[in-house]
Amino acid sequence: MSASVTVFVVDDDESVRRAMLRLLKASRFRAICASSIEELLALELPTSDAVIVVDASTNRLHVSSLPGQLRARGSALPVIYLTDIDTERTRLEAGRMGAAGYFRKPVDEQALVDAISFAAWKAGGQKTQQAQARQAVSVRLDWNTRFIRREQ
């Protein structure tokens, strides 16, 4: 993984933020945590080389408006949604918002790291070592089965 990619984690649960911080640092990402969308938006967000991982249940009203708020700031950072309430409606909403990924908690750590790497690479950020090694593999988020499926 490349330390040049920053991952912004938004979750209202402090223990989740600590666990995500450890996972991301161990995977060689720069990680910055926020407890709310407001706290995230108060930060100086880069326009590239970053991914946002947000708990969909953290102040639901603001989470659904996050992509629009980012666009209004001139940012097109990819957003990966995590949820502990997985319904057809939340999957459709995440798809409608242009999610770069959607995961049900508890999250498979390697799948999340792969999704972050791919989202950063696809968004035009610097290619991470893992993304370079998997260039021949396309990753597609399958909204019906709720997991990332790799196809040759």
C-alpha cells in the first residue's frame, strides 16, 4: 500500500475509529478519523489521492448529502459506505449516491483494504503497489450480493 493515499474515516463510535486507524496504518495508508460529517467537512480535504470511508448510520441525513457537499467544494473523492443496517433501501441509496463501495459490518478487513486501493486507483490517484499487482483484475461492486466480486 502507498502512504501517499489518505483515508478519511467517519464513524461516531470511537472504538471503530481506533480499529480502523490501526488497520489502515498497518496497510500503509495515511488515516484521519472524524466522528461526524460536520467534523470531516471542517477538515481541509484534498482533491485527489484520498478516499472517504463513512458509517452510513452516522447522522443519516448528513451522510446522504455527503456526495453533494463534496461536489460543491470541487471534490470528487470516492466514498465507501459501511453499515450495520443492511437493507435493500440502504444498498439502493448507496448506489444512487455513487458509492465506490458498500460493506456490511463487521467488515472483511482485506476486502475493505482492496476496495480502498481500487477506489484510489480508479479515481486517478497514485497507484498503490497492490493495485498495480492486480491491474489485470477488474473489481465490480455487486449490489445484489453485497460483496466485491473479482473477475478475470
